[in-house]
Amino acid sequence: MYLQRLSLVDFRSYPAAEIDLVPGVNLFVGPNGHGKTNLMEAVYYTATLASHRVAGDVPLVRSGADSAIVRCGVSSGSRELLVELEIIPGKTNRARLNRSPVARPRAVLGAVRTVLFAPEDLALVRGDPAERRRFLDELLIARFPRFSAVRADYERALKQRNALLKSSGMMRRGRRRSSDVGSHTGSEPMGDLRTLEVWDCHLARHGAELLAGRIETVNALVPYVAKAYQAVSEGSARATMSYTSSLSSTARDTVPQEENVTGATAGGLLGTDPDLLNAQLLAALAAVRTSELERGITLVGPHRDDVLLQLGELPAKGYASHGESWSYALALRLASFELLRAEGDEPILILDDVFAELDSRRRTLLGELAAGAMQVLVTAAVAEDVPSSLLDAGSGGARFDVADGQVRRVY
């Protein structure tokens, strides 16, 4: 797969932009703050329906404009696809595939596949669990786009359940404070409990499917991460990863365990059987019911899970050096690229201003590894930051100079 054309209207700093790209290396050079990353963000957004820089859509629309449009023309084998997205803050975004409207924007997921490595990726190793959950979910959806709907259904059930827990907990505490007025025992109304049990079922069903996909993806990624880390690191420590679930401490004594479970989590609780995971989630929710009512939040489920990254016997977070953390973050992205390439259309590799963050050895190694990709989009403040191992391999590629929101092709 490679990107043939990128067209922008009112996206970020660009009133309009039309860029023709080629297979191989496409290098974008220009001072920081002049719009290079905005171009990469537009391609990434088309592939994921999310930005790697901000949580919402409002910053993606140029100041003064009502909406932004991103169009990506891609070639994939014998197919050519045109993906169009209209980003409308505060309203439902619209999408078209080969100029035909689709019912929902997520219907275009899979048409463009990317793997993006950016300076923000250091947070995958050093940041909060939410960063690693997001990384894993984006990879899962890139592999199997239907999981976008699964995740949306889970998040909707979680939101509804949290609202019910909060309101039920407030009522419960209010009755306790006024218990001296009457003879009420302080127990929850049966209606509230029945409603909560309904949302338990929704949460467990969608959560089990999401968990199964995440665990399978971690299992598939493990050997690629180990290989990629060895390729970009001087150290001898082995990089490993495992999925750690909030179920591990709550379901161990409440659910009969299946023999020979091969889940990627400590304690051997989780496999990839959605029915077993559904039972574990329901049991865990029942076990923490009292605490959830007191706190007004859902205490178990995929939204509270993490991915444990290790170097040797130690967790990378808190123990890895700066260089080791960069190597691990890079290994996660390269492993994702290799996994996606092994399973289908090769994704577009995006290296956004990362060479300036790496030492000379890691620059060279990354350049050599990236040189084998069908298409690489690279940004740099100065061309000298990009290793010759990548530029030499990209003969026949293209270079663009970016300045003051203008993109000019040099060769």
C-alpha cells in the first residue's frame, strides 16, 4: 500500500494543499512549526479517525473555518481507493469512499493503514496505562477494523454504567444519612439493581470481545517486539510484553479456571475465549459491587488494564534508561509494522521528526530498517538529520520543502 495523493482543505494550518507522493521515501523538510507534522497527522487521521497529538477534533479545523476536509488517494495492489473525511467539530463527521457516502466514518477504516513513530511515543514506555491501551487498541483496529465498533459499544456501556453507579451510590448514601427518620434498611431499590445488572451484561459482553482481541494481539506482537528491540538496541536484555488485567485480582477465586489457558497475563487467568472472559467479567463485577457503589465508578474491565513492558526481569517503566526507553518505543512501532505487513497490505510507515531525538547509531539502524518499506513518509527540520542509509535506499523518491504553510516539491 502507498499513498498517491494527499489533499487538505482547512486542516490545521492549511487553507488548501495538494501533494502528489510516490512509493519509496517521501521526505518533508522545513523548520519546526511550519506544518510538516500537520501533513502526517492528516494521513494518520484518515487511517485511525484519531489524532496522535490531541484528543478532540476542534484543533484539527483551521481557525475561522467550520470544517476541514482530508482526502487520501491510495494504491493497494490492483486497487485504487479515494478516502474522504469531513471533520465537523460538535457534529457527526462525514466520510466517503470512492466518492460514495458511507453510513459511518468508521466504515472507511482499513482503507488506509499506517504505522506512525513520533516523539510522543516515549509515553508508550514512560507514560500512563492509557497510552499503552490506546496503542494496543489502534493496532487491534488496524488488524481488524470491526473492533472499532466493539470498542465504541464498550465505551458506551461503561459511560451508562458509571452514570448509574454514581446516581445509585448518591441515593444510597442519602438514605443512610436520613435513616433515623424512618425504618428503611438502606438497601438499594430493586429497580436500580436490575438496571445495573442489565448494564453488567452489556459491559461484560462487549468487554469480553475487546479483551479477547487485545490479548490475541499482544500474543501476536510479542515475537516481533523482541526481534525489533534487538535490532535497535545495543543491550543484551530481552524485551517482553504481557497483558495485565484488572480481572487478575478479582476473578481468581470466583471463576472456575479453564485448564491450559494461554492468555498473556500474569496469573494465567485470561485466554482468548470470549465466553470465558464474559463469565470472568461478570464475576468480577459482582465481587466489587459494594466498592463500585461507594465510589461511583466501574472498577474492573478493559478500561483499567495495562500492557506490561519488560527488559529482562524488570519493568521498562521506571527502570529503563532514556536510550532504552527510546529503543523500546521504536521497537513497538516497528513490531506493529512487521505484524501488519505479515498479515495483509503493508502499511505506510510515518517517521515524524524522530531522527533528531535519536543518537547517531539508532538513526542509522532505523534508517536501514525503514528502507525496506514500500512507502515511508519522513519529516525533519534539516535533511542532515535523516540517515544516508534511508535516503540512499530511497533513490527515485521525493523531497518536499515545507515553509510558512506551503509545500513545494524539490525532486
